[in-house]
Amino acid sequence: MGRPGRFLMAEQLVMAGVRHVFGNPGTTEQQFMDVLHDYPQLQYVLALHEAVALGMADGYSRLSPVPAFVQLHITVGLGNAMGMLYNAWRTRAPMVIYAGQHPLAGGLQEPILSGDLVSMARPYTKWAVEVTRAAEIPMALRRAFKVAMDPPQGPVFLSIPADVMDEVAEASIAPLQPTYSWVPPQGEAVAKAAAILCQAQAPVIVAGDGALGAEEELTSLALLIGAPIYVAFGTRVPVSSDNPMYAGPLNVLSWNALRAQLGGADALLAVGCPLFPALSPLPASPLSPGCRIIHVDDAPDELGKTWLTEVPMLAAPKEALRVLREEVAKSITLQAGHRAQERVEALTKAKEEARRAAQETVPRSSKGQAMPPAHFAYELSQAVDRDSLLYDESVTVAGHLMRFLRLGPGQHLRAAGGGLGTGMGAPIGLKLAQPQRPVIAVVGDGAALYTIQALWTAAHYQIPVTWVIANNRSYRILKLNMLQYRGEAGKGRPFIAMDLIEPEVDFVALGQAFGVKGVRIEDPDELAPAVRQAQASREPWLLEVIIDGSVDGG
Ligand SMILES: Cc1ncc(C[n+]2csc(CCOP(=O)(O)OP(=O)(O)O)c2C)c(N)n1
């Protein structure tokens, strides 16, 4: 017996394992909103702006075994979500986005709000399509989830016209069948890569999101060949802060700094990341001529894309690392092994010294002066629950946090797509995906204001996230970049549109307006107790911390 498309849709979603719908509704989705009454398994999580919905989905998708599911309202809802959709696409967040469309019948009249949704979504999704028959809704959904999950993962878009949701049709509902997509490394590539690593005098490893879940394999290879592990700019730090071979994040802001990190390498093993994720085009490769590149990823498009790569290896990173280690262990000479051990000792010692120096040189606040960002990051990192998932959109504080935080692999999540605005929504998604873990977000004041209404969602559904707003009352990074652009000659010139003053934004009052308790902190001694109290609470909290925004020191 046939059923309306909206029922087929809801049943397929339930069957797929969807538990939450992140969205903001409109009349073109009323069929979907109506059918939700009959499917309490699907909890609607209302966002007051589509950027918040996408942000929540982004966070959720990082931890959930099933892609996040998003509902948007036709052309304007999708339009509002575009910036965050771009982020999701850049950072490969698996999500399925559905937007309603006007009925197919009469669509040529171009009613208000109609638009070419599929063309809008196509550049930033893996697959974008309009479903025009109710009978095809379940199949289209199953395919959408499959495409979102297939490596490399990413967002997918479905437009479904209102009359298709009401059309009666027969279709079978079926569970998802995830693709068996584990690609083993090819023997020839492994042999070539192992030979390069065995001969290297100064190998370096760069690990990205694709190396998540492979810390053991990464570390044991790094220890064997004596290579530091840098972490590429990505969404989750794949190694623990205490990993003896972890040398810190790869610099994405300055070619000189990147060159200082990688220029001495004679072999580079990049795992699960693009080469090289940077915020501006690089004037040249940061590697020295002759440095041999091995690149392992499950995204064929990334391999050999820009820089000459001697061994581009399409493979599941974890397995590739395991096999590569075995091969290196078999073929490394005694002498090369000794030299590798010497490098390991030197690296461990340097890491210890750097850590001690970082602790000793934390700038402390002096009475009556705003808290230096490094001091803020230090106090915060001391207080954060070690089990936390920490979402980081703290912009100019992020470097300090990377130095001081002590978290396990995958616990430090970062806003890596480039578009500001995930810091308020994403932690809500994290909490919904893993309710048993404490979730804390550190967000710049500028970044927070793109999606501040996420606080209402947290209050409404009582989702206990702790937000720490790093309030320097400015777009500090833009000022720093401007200083670099202007050079010496431009010193002292005012900055246009980079100060968030007159009036200063009162985040605690904003939190209250949205139903979230908050406290303003200016004294660094008050920070740690406030963080502990907020993290122990069953309610969402907002801690507004006033920090120094000066740029004099560069
Ligand atoms: C959606 C979006 N709009 C504008 C920008 C440009 N932008 C990059 S960083 C930044 C300021 C960030 O300020 P804040 O979050 O307060 O951090 P701070 O630099 O002060 O540490 C802006 C406006 C962007 N990246 N994304």
C-alpha cells in the first residue's frame, strides 16, 4: 500500500539511524515538520539561524557513526547556511542536507523564495540533486548517506518539492549498507616509501584529520625512523599532546615559519591531510629541493595535486602506516636505526625543554592590566576537565592553547574551514553526539557574534556546553595581518572596522537574554574555578573573559 513521501522520508531517516534533525523550518518544509509528530525518534533541534544549524551538524558529524541530518528552508535558508556549508565541504564533514522546494506543479511561476537550490549547493557538496518522485525518496536518502560517508567524506544535498512529499507511492525502507571502503596500500608504493624513509637523514611526518585513530601506528613509525610529527591544520588533533614525537601544529599563517618547520627535512611523510593546508597561497614549496614526498590519503584528488610527490599513495592511512612500519622495520640498516634513535632522543629532549620554557615564560597579568592571551590560555588549560572535547575557534588565542592544552587524540577539535561561525553551534552537536563527555568551546568575541543565537538552542534543550568567550573587543588577527601588510611605514595608522567597541558587547547580558547563565572574568585567578564549576554543571554556561587585544608587540 502506498504512503505519502513524507512518511517514506521519516521512516528511511529512522532506519538510517538518524536521531536529530538540525534545522530551521519554513512553509516549503511543512510536510516534513508535520510528519515529525509521528516519529518521536527524530528529535528536531531548532536553530535560530541556519549557520547555527550547519555548525551543530558539523560538530555532530565528527563524532556520530551516522552523518548529521540538516533541514533548511528553500533558497534563503540554504543561502544563510552557505558559509558554514563551505566549511563543512572544506573539512569533509559528513552530513545530509535537505531543503524543501515549492511544488513541482506550478513551479514555473517562480513563486517567492523559489530558486535553483541544486545549483547553489553543487559546488560545496559531493552530490546535489532534486528528488521528483516520492517513490525515490528512500533510495535518494540511502544514496545521500552513502555518498556522505564514502571516503573522502563530505556534505550532500537533497531538494524535495512540497508536492513530492505529499505524493503517495510505494517504496521499500532499508537500512544503510556502508560501503566496504578500506583501501589497502599497494605493495609497490609501500616498498618505495619504506626505502625513502630508511635512507632519510632528517625525515618529518605531517599528520592530518585522516590520521585520526592511528596514533599508535603514527608514533611507532615516528619512533622507528626518528621523525617529529607535526599536525596539519585540520578539524581534530590526531595525536595526544603528550605524545613524545608530537612537535606541534604546522604553521599555516607564514611561509617563513612553515619553512622553518619543514625546510630541513630530506623526506616528508604526509598522512591524511592536504599538502599544504595554508591560509594564503605559498610563494614556493616550504621544502628544500631534493626533499622526497610520500603522501598517504584516502582522497585521490589530494594526491600529487600541487607539489611533486614521489609516492602518492591512495590508502586507508591507519593500515598504510602499519604496513609501512613493518616494511621499514624489516629493511632499515643497523646504522640508520642508530641514527634514528639519536634523533628520537634529541627530539624528546627538545620537547621537554620547550615545554619547560613555555611554562616559565607564560606572561602573567599585572594589576590593572588586561589578561595576556597566553596567560588566559594557560589558566584555562590547567582547569579543563581532561575528558573534555574542546572546540576551538579562538583565533589569535589558538596558538597558545595548542601549547598548553593536555588532551588525548581527537579531543581537541578546531574550526578549520576558514569561515567564522562554527564555534557556537559545533559544541552543541558534539554534546548531542557524545552526551557523556564534557564539552567546552573557546571562541573569539568576533567569531562568537556570527552565531551567538546558538545560546538559545542550548538553553531551550538544556544542552550543557561551556562556552569561554575570549573577548579582546576586536578582530585582532585582522589587525596583525594588516600590520604585516603595511610594514614599518604603516605603523600608527588606525584600523578601520576592526574594533568591537562603542558599545562594547556585553556577552553575559547576551547569554541571559538567550537563557544561558554567565559570568564575566577579568581576574585570571577567577578563571580556573569558574571553568570547573561550569563544566560540573548540568546547564549551559558562558564565561566571558576579558583579555588583552593590543597588537603593539606584533
Ligand atoms: C564568515 C567570516 N567573515 C569574516 C571573516 C574574516 N575574519 C577572519 S578572522 C576575523 C576576526 C576574528 O576575531 P575574533 O574572533 O575576535 O578573534 P581575534 O582575532 O580577536 O583573536 C574576521 C572578521 C571570516 N573568516 N569568516
